[in-house]
Amino acid sequence: MNTTDKIIAQARSENRTALLESEAKTIMTEYGVAVPKFQLATNEKEAAQIAQSIGFPVVAKIVSPEIIHKSDAGGVKVGLKTAADVEAAYTTIIENAKKYDPNARLLGVLIMEMAPSGIEVIVGAIKDPQFGATIMFGLGGIFVEVLKDVTFKIAPINTDEAKEMINNLKASALLKGYRNTPPADTDALAQILVNVSTLLTEHPEIKELDLNPILAYAKGASTVDARIILE
């Protein structure tokens, strides 16, 4: 049984359909999708130690099976630059979470490397009753929210099909470099799409997947947030 199987089995045993962010990111790592360094802290001092080992600045996020929308709960702090910042953020996040949902199980706070800025893209997937796992790719921010500039393919997909998804975006030119922005590493983005396709094919119990945002760089890409929902 690999790590992904163990995580899914653990969630099943706890009657959870939504995986924790730490679990989703561990699965993405196992499937070759790069994520920022992260580690779970269970107290203020541990949070500061983890941040120092990862390197500043860091992001802190609440970890709770009951709190899916972390920002709504005041459960996210970004740009933390010192150990004191991290300790204070840990305390505030836990207090906010308790107010937001007094019955929520609070497993700790995820301390995560703050990824440098890049071109935001998103990868999503949903299990269609008729067609099976359908993968979605789009540019982030206004492009997906307002312009609905996204492309779809049914899994499994290969590298050529992944590149076709990227090139079929209306705003794909933005990935090829503009003004002072270097071209994004579309090979790395295509590999993420193929790896997600493999994950979905090997684990049909995944109902939804959301990698948002993925920050694309001139070399490589980093998946900042990951969400996985099981059937």
C-alpha cells in the first residue's frame, strides 16, 4: 500500500470525504507534482522551529477536517518573516478557528514555505457520471473567475493532449512571455496535467480535485494549494 492508498484509507476510516490540505499535498508530491515545503505544527514553539527550518517568509494555515474554507475562518496568515510572527500567527489562527466553529477538531497549523510570485494557473478535475474523470486547465484570477477561459479533457491524457489543453486557452499567449514577464515553463505545466491524469486513473474514488493556484515560473511550477474530495 503506497502513501496515497494509506491517506485515502485513513480518511475513509474517519468518515471524511474532504482530505486535509497536508494530505492532498502529500499525495501530489507522491505523484510528482511540486509543492512548497510544509509541515504540521501542534503548538507555537514547534511552529516557529518549523518556520526556521523551512526558511522565511512562511504561510500559516489552520488544519481541521471541519474547516474547508480556511480564509473565512480567519485561518490563514501570509508573509510571516520572524519566529515571533509565526508564534503570534499560530495563536491567532487557533483562536479564530475556535470562534468560527467551536466544535471543529483543530489538528494544528500548517507552516508552509511562501512561494515566490509567478503566473497563476489552475488545474481541476471532477468525476462526471457519464464520462468519468474530466480534467480542467485555466489561467488563474480574473481569467477563470470572470472570463471562464478554461479547457477540458477526459482522463487519461498524454503529454501532447496536455499541451493542447494549454495552447487552447484564449489567453495562452500570456504563458509565452509578455512585457517583462518571462515565458512560463509549459512543459512543467503539461507534466502536472499528465500526473494528475495518472492519479485520477489510478484512484477513481477521487470525486473532485483542485490545484489552485499553481504558480508557473520560467523553470518549473509550484502548487500552492491542493484540495481533494473523495466520493
